[in-house]
Amino acid sequence: MRVLVTGGTGLVGKPTCDALRAAGHSVTIVSREPGRVPARAVGWDGLRGVMPETDAIVNLAGDPIAGGRWTDARKAEIRRSRIEGTRALVDAIAGSDRRPTVLVSASAIGYYGDRGDEPLDETARPGAGFLARVCIEWEAEARRAEGLGLRVVLARLGIVLAPDGGALSAMLLPFRAGLGGSLGSGRQWMSWVHRDDVVGIIREAVAKDAYAGPVNATSPNPVTNKDFTKALGRALHRPTFLPVPGFGLRLVVGEMASMLLAGQRVLPSVAQRVGYEWRQPELPAALETCVGP
């Protein structure tokens, strides 16, 4: 298939493009600076031109959520980069005489909000808060493609673990210094996923009609923040006895603390039903691939 990928140079996007090529697909990346992408690429203003020759779309564009305080300007950019980019994609599909057959569009488990110990599969209602509102709007833009005849997959990504960036990299400095600890009560659930499995689920979702609608891209084994902290400490051979109180976290990062203190116990029911085989289903082994020697 000929696959169009937005966000194709990012933490998830680059290995996704590599995996799609390895599976025999041709890949075109959508970029704000296509001339600087070392692969076949097109600018956002060229979407309509490439749509007739596109069989599938993987939409991973969006500014990183973590990193720095959520100022009004930062929140506006988080929202704009996801919602307006997805809207531009679907508008280009609508304006094409020949349309792709599938759109795999990223979302996030932030859709569920802070839900305590409640098990959450793809049928769970949305939650409240900034990230939930962004995900609801983001998914609504992608779902417009269903009315254009496409199979739409909403890949709700968990906390992605990778050796070269993302949430885990932000945690490593204090943990390696022996200053790591649980956040707040430590009882909040962390629905993590190794990057290899995000890529694997996306690749299957492109090819298999059994994937449709919301799909939780998470490990089948979520853990509490306290257990995650212990596992990361063991992987790094460092102590983890310095908890960070919730009020201290709010002083340091402001409203973004709500994301770190919220919990979602997410279960990947659709991927399990389809028969996806996880590369890294257990946290200790997944962490070792990211931070081990």
C-alpha cells in the first residue's frame, strides 16, 4: 500500500515509517519542512495533490504534551497541532476524487480523564479535564472520515516507553541521581506501552479490517505509579525513596501536574480480541530494553 504519514519524524512516527517500509508499503511523510526530511515527503499544503495516490493514512502529528508548564499559549498549541492538522487531512480526503481506504489517527488515554481504579476498555465514556477535551475534539475530527467511506481507527496511546525520548527520558535524570520517587499518593494507575507495541498495533491497524473505532494502544498490564517507580529504580539500580508530594509537583509544573497525578487503568480489549501479540507485555523487561546496558 501507499501510506501517508503525518508526524513521521517523531518518537513514534519514525519507527512506524520504518516498520511500514519493512512490511512492503511505500511511505510519504507530511512535514512542515519537507525539504529537510531524509525520505519522500510533502508539505501540508500539498495534501490534496498526493491524496489520489494514497491508500492509507497514519496521523501522528501533534506537539509533545510533556515538557514545561501548560501556559495558555502552550495549551492552545497542543490543541491546535492535533485538531487543526487532523481537520486538514480529512478536508483533503473529502476534496479528492480517489480516497484512501483507512485512516489510523492517534489519540491518547487522556480521553478517559482521571478514573481511579475503574478498568477502562474502549467502550468507556470520556472523562473531564483539558486532555480529555482535546482528545474528544481530536477524535471527532478523525471520525468525519467515516462519513467519507474510510475505516477509521482511533489509536489511544498510553505512556510510551522508548530509549531515546518521550516521558521516560524526562524521568531518567532524577532517577539516575538517586532522587526518584512516586508522585503524589503513588496509587494512580499508569497505563504504559513500549514503543515497539505502539508501532506493531499501528502497523496491524493499517492492514487489518478488524481494527476499527477506538483502540487502546497500551500494555495489557497497567501498574500503579508506585510500582512503576520501583520497577524503574530496579532497572537503574537506584533507590526510589523520595516521593514527590502533589502540592510540590503543582508548584513546579503547574496545571501539567494534573496529568502526572491522574490515573487511568486502561485495558487494550480490541487488540486482545483481534489477536495482537505484544512484544513487551511486562514492565520490567520493557524498561530493561529502554534503560539497560
